[in-house]
Amino acid sequence: MEYTYQYSWILPFLLLPVPMLIGMGLLLFPTATKNLRRIWAFPSIFLLSLVMILSIYLSIYQINRSSIYQYVWAWTINNDFSLEFGHLIDPLTSIMLILITTVGIMVLFYSDNYMSHDQGYLRFFAYMSFFHTSMLGLVTSSNLIQIYIFWELVGMCSYLLIGFWFTRPIAATACQKAFVTNRVGDFGLLLGILGLYWITGSFEFRDLVEILNNLIYNNEVNFLVLTLCAFLLFAGAVAKSAQFPLHVWLPDAMEGPTPISALIHAATMVAAGIFLVARLLPLFLIIPYIMNFISLIGIITVLLGATLALAQKDIKRGLAYSTMSQLGYMMLALGMGSYRAALFHLITHAYSKALLFLGSGSVIHSMEAIVGYSPDKSQNMVLMGGLKKHVPLTKIAFLVGTLSLCGVPPLACFWSKDEILNDSWLYSPSFAIIACCTAGFTAFYMFRIYLLTFEGHLNVNCQNYSGQKSSSFYSISLWGKEVPQKKNFRLLTMNNNERTSFFWNKTYYEIDSNGKNMIRPFITIPHFGPQKTFSYPYESDDTMLFSMFVLGLFTLLIGVVGIPFNQEGAALDILSKLLNPSINLLHPNSNDSFDWYEFVTNASFSVSIAFLGIFIASVLYKPLYSSLKHWNLLNLFVKRGPNRILWDKIIYVIYDWSYNRGYIDAFYTISLIQGIRGLAELTHFFDRRIIDGIINGFGLTSFFFGEGIKYVGVGRISSYLLLYFVFVLIFVLIFYFFKP
């Protein structure tokens, strides 16, 4: 086993042959490489599967032995400076290795079919393999400088993948926004690393805490400088994990292919920030105020992400803000010192969110069959509805992921989120109230996404595969007639010719009844093997469904690793065994007996909040009784009159806040972008008019002075007489005006 540990540094680099061979093939044999492009999915999946098997083997050994292994070698030695590289295998590394590889394999398997018709298929798999390499290298790093190298490689890969369809201006802008926003945090991370080295003289995790403890004990360190360094380190995690206020890149990152969104939001880029804080938690624990600051940023992100998800129309953006809110839960748990709960939620959320994003990709494929390739239309939930009849397996998978994220037992996220909510009551009642309210918001907006997508009627006409409108069907407008709302905020009333997709929409679409119930065309799609005939919208291919099925099983069962089973009065769940001993301020003694009565009581409260959110979403987005088919149930509770108008105004305020992203992007645009541009224009004016004006003034002065001097020594009497009369005139004027 020691031999395996020693050579475990190879794990991150097992995937490197894939991008290298793809690049060499495109350079040396471009035609053959492109013709055989589908075979490149196999080595990518095979090598990542090999890494997964080795990672599981290492984790099992750690569970049984509780061992930590670190192997380093000197990279450069110069006087007192020594830079070492190596790899660290501990419980945190094991958890991240399994998480990255299992989710990554399913995403790669899914991507083979999802990207099969894309011209950038080879480039996609090259980027993905290098992305996995970078993330695996990050989680196995043994020191801060090594983490920073792989940290930047992860950022580079995310830049390439978010802007994968770089010919679309919106995708190019999104990847630039992600790159620039992360540079802010990465610059802070670099300054924090250098500051810690200046204080301690080491980059190694094993040395930092010991050295700082000695310096603090001997009062040999400035606490203000140390806190500033810790804050700068945390800034890197804030940007990478999309925490407030550096979260603005995350929803725009949805412009990349859907498998990329699944990977970024589940197991790679956003998980890197949580991993960094978990890795540095022993360091943060000894620095005053930084833990409180981490928990504060976490709770703000929890609430902000949930409120911004409430009114999103784009299905992927709604899921993106959901990710932001759930990452806030993890950061809150770390700030509270609930190390185990944070990692548990990282695991459960990863599988649930990967399932949801892959399910959304299946939905988008189905919508593209109707509206053609147009992200503004194929991802718009206002134009969806009724898809459960056409994509039933996708609907089941998406529902499982939705219920898990809502916190419905016995699905995965229930166990981890409930633990965070319980720990928040021990830490701060005010934080606990916000966290519990946000759990209700989560259930509301997630079920809203599900209902808008799969329930009701399809809100658009059918089109053929090329995206051109079929002439053999009804010729009503594709989107229906857009009807502006009246001044009395007519939000919730529907009649036979109206259907509003959600109660915060400022416009609703008038859809002809024939358009709702039309017969959809059939088309035969070329397929390897027997030809299959599909109706639009159609269910995804078997490989895509297989990935969703496996992730669905994980979502159903992965909570088992953290469920406490009592044996002789001790909580012996698998996660606690792996993390024992762990950093957990709220539950320092992992051997305390588990109180099932207290657990059921707390769980009942959190589940009640989740079901309340689900019920409100059902009330607002789906009539519950046939007798109320064309009436939203909220009309029964809020009557017409002043109270109704006030209620509608409140809803509009909430809608505007959510749909406009909390006006944070607008604030950044005004304060940063326009401010910097204004400063640049002012600087340009100063440079052109003042600096250049002074230089040009000296030049003109020299020119005229030279022109005047040349008439003195030319030897012409006329020039001398002119100069003589000029001086005489000057003296006369002086004598006349200044005579005594």
C-alpha cells in the first residue's frame, strides 16, 4: 500500500495523453482524426474510470487505517528558499477524488451523444480531459504554491469551456466575464500566499499551522497583517465558488454546453473554492474574526442566490443561482466550523445538481427539435410545459433531483442540508432563521422550474428539425400574441384563451387552443443500427439516459454515507469514519451517542418548510382541481381591491429584484465599467490636452524663437533696421507707461 501511495502522484496526469494525442492527431493527421473522432470518448472515459478505481482503493484504505500520506520532493533550493512539490492523500483528498471522477465519468458518457453533432467534438474532449487533470492536480497538491498553479489551470479550462462556442458574441462575453471576475479573487489568493510565506517562510500545509501557532504564542506576529492575509486567501475561494460579491460570472457561464455546466457546478470549478477553505480551515481557526467573516459571506450568498433564482426564465440560469445558494450553505457550514456537514453537502449537492443539469440538457435537446437551435428559446421555461408526455424518463430524473435539492427525505440533500440547518441553530439563531427561510425558497423555485418545464401544455408550435416553421401545421404565431398587462397588475387571472407561465411575468402569451393540442410531426433520425422514429419533442438517446439513471441512483442512495447508525452508543456513519478525526467545532466529539428523537424533531421542521415551498409553487403554477382549471388558487385568498393591488406591487418588486439579478450587475456596470471608462477618458483628455499640450507648447515656442533668432544673424540691413525699430518701439512704450 505504501508503494501505491508513493506513486499516487500519477493520478492527475493519467488523462493528459488524451488532449496531447488529439492535438498531435489534428496537427499531423487532421482528416483521419476528424473522421474517427467518436473513438476519442473511449480513452477519456477509460482513463478517468481507472483514476476512479484507484481513488476508491485509496479511500477504503484510509477508512480502515485512518492514515494520511504526503510525499514531497525539492523542486529548487537556493540559500534559505526551498520550493517543494508533492502530493497529499488524506480524507479530504479522497472525497474530492471520488467526487470528481464519478461525476466526470457520467458527464463524459453523456457528452459523447450530446456533442456528437458538434464540429468542436474533439476540442471538447481535449478541454474536458485537461479540465479533469487540473482539478485532480489541485486536490492532491501538498502546498499553496502548487495549489495556485493548478488553480489557474482550472480557471483557464473553465474559460475555454464557457466560451466553447466562441463565435457567439454572448458566449465570448461570458467567458471573458468569468475570466476577469476570477482574476480579482486569484490576485487576492496570490497576495495571501505570498503574505503567509513572508510571515512563516513556508508554503506547506503541514508547517503553516504549527509555525503560526508558535508565532502567536510568542506574540511575534502582527494580527492585522495575518488577518489580511487570511482574507486575501479567502478572496480566491469567494470568486471560484461564486460567493457574494464575486458571483456575477456564474449565471453567464451557462453559455457553454450543458455538460460543461454540469461539471462546473457539480465537481470542478465551484467545488475548488469550497475545497480550498476546507483545506485551510485549521489555519483560519487560529486567526481572529475570519471564521465569522466566512459564515457571514456564506449566509448572504445563501439568501441572495435563492432570491435571484425565483423569477429566472432560463432553465440553466435558474439552476445556476440554485448552485450559488447551495454553495453558500457549504461556506456557512465551514464558517461555523461544521466541517463534516459542509463536505457532506458538497457530496450530495454534486450528484443532485449534475443530475439536474443533465436533465436540463435533455429538455433543451427536446425544445431544439421544436424551435430550432436558439438558446433564447430552447432554454426559456415560459415556452415549455407539458414535456412529461414526451420525455417521461427525463421528467422522472429531473423530479428526483428537484426533490433532493428541496430537502425531501430520504433523498441525498435532505441529510446534509438538515445537518447544516441544525448546526446553524447552535451557531446563530439569526443565521438559522435565514437559512431555514432560504430552504423554503429553494423548494419553491426548484418546483417552479419543474412545473414550468414538465406540467401543463407546450406553449410553442412545432417546427421541423432545421428550425424552419412547418407549413403543414397551424399558422398561428410561434410565440403567440404578446399582450401587455393592464395597469391593474392583471397577473393571476386566466381564461380560455390565456395562459401565463408564472405569476411574476410582466407579459403573458395568448396561445390559440389549436396550437396547444396540435398533432406533432414524425421524423426518422439516422442512427447506428436500426432506425428509430421519434415524435417531437422526443426522449434523449440511451447513453444520455444512462448517465441520468446512474446519477439518479447516486442521488437516491449517496445520503447513506452520512446517515448515523447507532452501534453501542456511537455514531458510526461512513463519512464520520473517513473524516475522523476531523475539524468540527460544533460537534468536537464524534463518539457522542446520536439522539434520534432530536433528529426526527428537527427534520420534521425542515421538511415542513420544504413542503410549504412546494405547495406554494404548486398553487401558483398549477391548478389543483379541475373545477378551477382556468383559475389560479391564489385568487381565492387574495381578493380584488386595494389589498390585491398592494400584493401585486409587492410581487412586482420581488420580480424586478430577482429578474434583474438584484441590480448587482447594473451596479458593477455603472460603478466599475462606466467608472473605469470615464476615468480612462479623463486620463486620455489630460494626456492629450495637458501633457501633450505642454510638450507641443515647448515645441512651438522653440520654433517661433528660432524663427525670430534667424533674422538677427543673416547679414541683411533690412532685418537689422526692423529689429532696431522694434526695440525702439519697445523702449518708447516702456518709457511712456512706466516713466517716473
